[in-house]
Amino acid sequence: ESKMSQDDLKRAVARAAFEYVESILEDSTIVGVGTGSTANFFIKELGNIRHKINGAVASSEESARRLKEINIPVFDLNSVGEVEIYVDGADESNEYLQLIKGGGAALTREKIIAAASKEFLCIADESKLVKVLGKFPLPVEVIPMARSYVGRQLVKLGGDPVYRENCVTDNGNYILDVFNLEILDPRKLENDINRIAGVVTNGLFAERTADRLFIGTGSDVKTIEA
């Protein structure tokens, strides 16, 4: 059985993203780094060119720690301005490179870095590519006092929000995971949810999609461009 394991697929897409980043590097490059198992493989690869990059901005305390462990300087986004390229995984992607992210609770910082980056590379295994977003529950980061209020509004939008137990984000907030959404218009839903008072942001990346998606399939890595 020569089919690659899920870890092998993650490693392969991280490698492909790394090779792409290496090919466009300039001396002053700051690389944005996401959070999660696939992003962790990319962080390992990045260690190979630490001497060629200025440093990184990280979407979570966890990723920052991993970068520092391999001696890559981690900067605050406020001190670097624009980020050349941002690399992160996703929980789901459709063919338009609209994503659901936030399974690891880092969605707000991920969204900020994606917005501040010239180019956003998404790396994922083929199980993440879907026709319609929403099988993966949509994470929504909320200010703690707004949890119940936001939950009621999310029900009106057709979802079943569930409070993520024992989860406090790096920003000190809570996560509601919204089940049973069939997301036919991701941009509209992203904006509708973000307008609810008390929502910090939600895990739909539809206004700012990925620019390039590296998908690990059984035999190789496919690239889809937006």
C-alpha cells in the first residue's frame, strides 16, 4: 500500500510551500507562520533557511515558541508592517480558496496576518478540499460576556453553536463552534457573523482567500491558484 499517511501528506505540502517560499525570498523577507500540525512541518523546514530570512510573525504563542526553538527571530506584527508571505493550514477549503480555519483557536491572529500579507499560501491534505464549506464546524471567537447573546444570533443564521469547553484563545476570549451550516455564500456569511456585537471574528476566510493552495494527494502535491 503506497498511499501516503496523513502526516506524510502534511510533510509533502509543507515541503512544497517551503520550496515556493525559498524561490521568491529576498533578503529582507518576513515570513508569516500559522498554527497547527501542517504549519508545524513548515516551521521545521523554515529552520533550513533561517540565515536567509529576517524573521517571522506567528499566529499563536505555540508557533512563536516553536520558531524560537529553532532560532528564528519572532517579531510583533506592529513592528514589521507588511508581511511578504504567510503560510498556514486550513480545516476546509473550496475550489475558490475560500477557507474555514480556527480548529486550533488561532483564527483571529491568523486572519490579521493574512490581511497584512502580500501573499497567503495555504497548505492542506486532500481531505480538506470540499465542494461546499461547512461540514467542519465554523469557529467564532467571542468576547466572554457576549457568548450567550452571540450564540442566539448564530441560531438565527441557521447554525447550532456549541461552546468549546476549556478553550481560552491567546486573546483571552471564547470559541463557539457552529455546526450544521451549509455555507453557500461564504463572503456574505463571514460579514453577517462579524457584524454581531461581541464577535471578534469568525473562521471564514472568504473576503481574504488564500492566493495559492498546496494540496497533498495520494501521490503528489497539486497547486490551485485563486
